[in-house]
Amino acid sequence: MITQIADFDDAGLALALQYVQQGQILCFPTDTVYGIGGSALDEAAIAQVFAAKARPATVALPVLLADIGDLAKVAHTIPDLAWRLAEAWWPGGLTLVLPALANLPKILTADQATIAVRVPKHGQLRKLIGQFGTPIAGTSANLHGQPTPSTAQAVADQLAGRVPLVLDGGIATGDQPSTIVDLSGERPSILRHGVISAAQLSPWLEA
């Protein structure tokens, strides 16, 4: 497999749309780091993401949405707090863990009952997901356990032959991952500290 790099302009978006519609995976810039992903509802595409990253099958993949309204496409139960947090912090670096729809691919959720979701603050990426019409299972574009590259060329070098297309959005400006908040239990909890601090979230989590 030859790894192609394309600018993430309108032509690159059209090319990327063809790839995901054909069940292939690709790498793309986000508001945090470069990501790798494919259709969140296509088991074969999800398997390609795991293979490309050499990611253990026991580690579930998060899902990227085009907008808040897409939550119902992947989440079974959406508490009021999820809507409030989404309204306040999406698009942006907040990932919410919610009860997953039962019909989601088991490989996506690692056979767990929850799904991690967010709306990225990257207009072209949201446009791609919106035009595709299906959430994208996306995680950092790196080999499992390795540093995440900050440029498209570095992504292509690290994942050469493992992914067919890398969309070039320039240097990734985010040096921290998204903050993960688990809303699947009785009380909300922060599972990973990232670009949004606990202090920033406290008005919602402690209300």
C-alpha cells in the first residue's frame, strides 16, 4: 500500500469522502492531534484502524461526530448533563463517555457497554463527517505506544504502508489530548485530564 498525502482543502475533502465511502481508513488533522479513523459502523474499517496502529483489540475506539445532534447515532442514554457539557464545550477538546447503542460494532467498543464521543473543533473534519453521514471512529495517528506526529509527513512516515491517505492540515497545534469525562455511571468522573481542566469543568460536574 502506498500512503498518499493530500491537502485538506475542498479537493482533499472530496477525495477523503471517496475513501471512507469505500470502507477505507485515513489520517486527518484535528483540533488536538492528528487522527486516524474510518466509519464507526463498518467493522472492516474499524479493524483496519486497529491493524494500522497495532492497537490492542481490548482498547475501545472513540468516535468523532459532526455536531451535537449526532449523539443519538451512537449513545443509548444521553443524560441532561451530557447535553449541557456538549453545549458548553463542543466543538472542542471534551470527550464524553456514554452508554452505547447495542447495535454498534463490538470491535468498536471492545465489547463494552459505553462509547466515547466528541465533536472536534476542526471545520473541514466536521464537514467530512457531516457529508459522510456517519460518525468516524478516530484516535491518534500513531503506532500504539509511540509519540503522535505533529505533521502530515511525519504521520505518513510513521504509518507508511499502513494507511492509504493522510490529509495535510499543517502542524498540529494541540499538545494535549481531549479531556475525558465519564457520564455512564451514577456520578460524573474525569478519566483523563487534557486540554480542558478540572477547574473549568467544575461548574458543571459539581452542580
